[in-house]
Amino acid sequence: MTGPTVVDEESAQAVRPAGRFRIYIGSAAGVGKTCAMLDEGWRRHERGTDVAIGFVETHGRPRTAELVRTLPVVPRKTVEYRGTTFTEMDLDAVLARQPEVALVDELAHTNVPGSGPHEKRWQDVLSLLEAGIAVISTVNIQHLESLADAVEVITGVRIRERVPDWVVRRADQLELIDSSADQLRRRMLHGNIYPPAKVPDALNGFFRTENLVALRELALRFVADETEEELLRFLETHRPPGGWGTTERILVAATQAPGSDVVVRRAARMARRNKGELIVLHVRDAEREGTGPDPALGSLRTLAEDVGGTWIEVEGDDPARTVVETAAAHQVTQIVVGATKRTRFDEVVRGSVVRKILRFAAEAGIDVHVIARRELVEPPADAVARVGAGEGEELA
């Protein structure tokens, strides 16, 4: 008979399961994400859970500061950068503290260089989760990689800080903090979001009613899509097999042409709304493309991974036929391509790849979506110079 197994503390920590991840998502600054996070942290603290604040940004709002109450706060790290002093979350200190739950605001935030091992706060959060620490965090809808370009077109504001979609989908719980456009603008007028000096520019810029309505719709759709996916996963384990249709698979053809990133993001949104898989395909032309790494293709590959897609690269001297044959081999149900910018004369002389894809796809029984490669709207000189993570938008 063998005796009881003895597990030392170091071994126990090594097998500690990954922490649970909860995200409060909103359509814009001021909807109440940080307040909701602090309220949840306090409720758990009152129930006896070891909760610690890794990083909370109050933006000088008294109501938000009050909600910190007596929650333990891990001291921030002070960093000097280009002659200015900044404070950032001290990842090492939070890991050493080992709380059961860490509150970490503004998931999309870019860390000050030299403040820690990671460039982005979402990377810090993943480190906490891997260490077995549960994390509650916040993010605004405009910072999701697959939606950022749509927000830029809607608002005319460049979104510089982005979170890969797969990070948000990694959350065990995703909760929408909702607010109507009118309610949010009233909060702005009452001084509950920005200092009084910034209010006029905010209401006439990013916080215009039409912008807020569009952002709210994006947030509602995203959370609704994620909720439906949860339901489908539940039903798959509680229904007998045989009653389901085939999975939608969407393939998007990626090239070095300007605007390909827009086409990939549009395909990612289509795949998500169809609850389907996304494949990003690049057809290499060995004669035209060099053997060295292509920065444009590298960016597209990273984008494909960020929006939850699978990158495939194949060689072929007939791009149209290769796209359709690859789609058929992967049981793709829909193909997404960018509209050509060739003149009618070029299409007649050299042929149109898009037209060939349409013809070959029709023979294979695959639907094709042709997306305009519209150029993103550049923000005017007096518009927002930089949109920060979470609730830190800076208005010029």
C-alpha cells in the first residue's frame, strides 16, 4: 500500500490552473466600465475573496475614486521616459502578491517603454491568467482589431491602440456596459467624463450623437454574437448529433494591394456573424515575388491571427483558379475578395482575377463577396490626435 502523495508548494503553483477572465466592454469612455469592475471587485472582497487592484484609472472622477473604497492596491511602478515621469502597473509585484482576483483597467493600453516585459497591457493580463490569477478588466469596442477600421471610418479618428479579437474571446465572461447616446452626452455635459474645458470639443467630435449610436450598435452586435456562440457551444453538448447544418467557412484572398487589411477585417466580421471559421489565403507568384520576407504580408499574417483566422500561403501561376481550388479543398462556403482597381482596358487586355474567381466559384457552388478597397478616412487636423485605451481619449 502506498502512502499519501506529498506535493510541495512550488509544485502546487506549477500546476495551478489558469485564472478566469472577465471583461466589461463598452461603446465609449464614460459608460461605467471601471465602476462596474470596482463594484464587482468589492462584492467579491466582501465575500472573503482576496482581491487586489493591479491598475485602475479614475481619470480624476470622484465617483470612480470613491468606489476603490478599502480594496488593497498593488503600488504602481514609476518610469522615466523622455524626460517625463509615468506610472504603470507593476506586473512583477502583482505576480508576487498572488491575489485570487486582480482588477486591471484599460486592456488596450500601451505600456511605457521600460516599464515591464510587455508592450501591451493585455499581454500583462495573459501573464496573470497563466499564473492562475483571475482577472477582471475593461475595454472599449473601438479597440478590437476587427472593428477598429470601421470605427475610424465612422468617427474620422485614428485608433492606435488595439486588442486582438482572440484575447477578448479568451474571456470566460464578457459583459456589456450599455448607455444610450443621449445619456452619455448628458454625463459629458455634467462633467462626469471629461474636464469642462474638453467638453465642447468632445461633444462636437468623437461624442457626436451619430458616432455614439454607431459605436453602441457595434458593441451590442459584438456581445450578441459572442453570447450566441456560448449558446451554440452549450447546445452542442446537450443535443444529440445529427441535427446540425454544416459549419460556415469563409476564405478571404489577401494580397499586397492597398486596402487588403480592410478586406480581411470585413471577412473576419462576416465569419463571426455567421459563427464560422476564417481562412486568410495568399497566393504566391514565385516569378513575381522575391524570396525575402515581405513586410506587408507579415502585417497581414499578424492581422489574420489577431482576428482569429488561419493563415494559408500557397504558390500558383493562376491566382483565381488557386483561390477557388484551395477553397474547395477546405470545404469553404464563402469567398471574400477585394474589388480590383484596374481600368476597364487593363481588365480586357490582361483579364480580371475577380471575374475569374466569380466564374470558377459558380462552377464549384461557392458564394463570392466582392469588397470595395476603400481608403480609410484620415482624421482632420483639428480632430482627435490620439485615442487612448479604455477611457483615456485625448481631445485636441
